[in-house]
Amino acid sequence: MRGHARRLFRSLIYPLVFIVATAATLQVVFFQSGAVDQFFGGDQQEYQSIQINNLAKRQQSYRELLIAAKDFGVDVATAEQGEEKVKFAFRAGDYATAAYLLLDHRTLLEELILQKHQEVIQDEESRVREELRLAEEARLAAENAKAEEAKRLASTAKRTTKKTSPKTASSTTSTQSVNLISTLSPAGVISWTNHYRSQHQLGLLASDSTLTKAAQNRLQDMVANNYFAHVSPSGVTPFQVAQAAGFTGRSFGENIAMGPFSSAEELVDAWMNSPGHKANILTSGFTHIGVAIGKNSEGSWIAVQLFGSY
């Protein structure tokens, strides 16, 4: 959204600079007619015809700028009134007044466009800040829920603990078997993620095609636009990308990483050594996963890991 606003802003302001400059030139020409008369050999009628044509072109340019500003959401009521005054002066043959009015109201329209642009930028920044705040609240809520779940499991374990033989005790703490894949690939990342979940007695995550598609879209956007962040430069969040891919789950999380990784184990270990990323990997409520891995223009690996539950 911010990139679109800037492009639209440029498309409006750059023509303004040119038009204002030519209008200023037109004003000087109107009031230095003696030099122009000499240039045209004293043919005032030919000179006036040229100036009328030039003024008509300026009016048309102003009309096009007015329409573009209106489409951008600018309140152009005052500018439209000014246009009517220019037309009146033009029809009355008062071309000098028409030129002055056209310059004045073009300046007013430029100020209105600048003001609207600032409003759009401020609204977009406020929206992004609100989304980041909500995402942080969701993360903290997930961590609190995980902590409460750990307390509940610990309390349940204490109540059900009995004296058992070493063989029995060993069987109660065994983990689910995971076929580990060492290659740096989506399958390898999923296998090592499930390995650590198994060590913490958590359910294994199932590969999900929708989350995989969303992860690939996130990776492609970061590589194409040369950034590394949870929120894109245009303000799009990972959850919005997942929704666009068709995700309809009730919970969601994202891990991203960038670096010279050589194996899936090394990549997942880096996440496990980061409290926030580790919390996502060990969230008991997650049931599905999608992973995408690729290199950016500098040759560094970028990995995207999306979690969710339905």
C-alpha cells in the first residue's frame, strides 16, 4: 500500500513540477509582449493566437491533474471552483487573468495532493503498528498458554507417578520415532522440527499443502523485493499471505531464518537456540507445518517455517 501511494504520488507531483514551470514561463510571456512583438515582427494577432492555444493546453493539463487528484481521494471542491473562474476569464478574453488564476489554483491543488499523501502514509503506518501490536499480543498469549500447559502436564505427572522398575520407567519416557533427514530441504526441516517436538512429548506436525504454498509465497516475496522480515515493505503480514493461500485455521505462527546453513539440523538448531522461535516449534496447539527454502541474490539461504492448526 505504501509503495502504491508513493508511485501514485510521483505520477501526480512530477507532472505538477513541469506544469508549474511552464505556467510561470507563460506568465512572463504575457507581460513582456514588447519583446515578443519584436520577435514576431510586430504581429500581435499571431502572438495572441499562440498564447491562447498555450493557455488552452494548460487548462487541459490542469483538468487532467484535477481528475487524477480526485481519483486519489483529494477534496478538489475548491480547485474545481478555481477552474470555473479560469474558464470564465478565458471566455471573457481576459487571458492574463486566466493565466494568473490557473497558476494560483494549480499551486493550491499541489498542496492538497501533498496533504493527502501525508494522510495516506500516516494511516498506513498506524495500520502496520496495530498489526504488529496484535501479533505481539498473540505471541505472548501463545507463550503463556504453553507455560500453563507445561504446568498442567507437570501436575498430572506428579499425581500419576508410581514406583516402577527401570524397564517400565524407560518405556514411559520413550519418544516417538522420527526419520531424520540431514539435507537442507523442507522435508529435512520438518523431520528435525518433529524430532525436537518428540523429545518434549509433543505431537508430530503434519506437512500441509496450504501452509507450504504460503511459505513459498513468503520466500519468493522476500527474495524478489530484497528484504528479510516478518512484515513486507508494503505492510503485508505472514497471516495475510497464509489467508490468501487458503489457510482457514484457528492458530498460526511463523519462523524465518537467513544464513550460510549446511544442513537441516543446523538450521533447526539455530531456531531452537532462539527463545521466540523455539516457542513456535514447541507450541502444543500446532498440528500442521509448511516449509520453503531458497537462496537470495547474495547467495544466503532463507528459510520460512509456517505453523497452524485447523
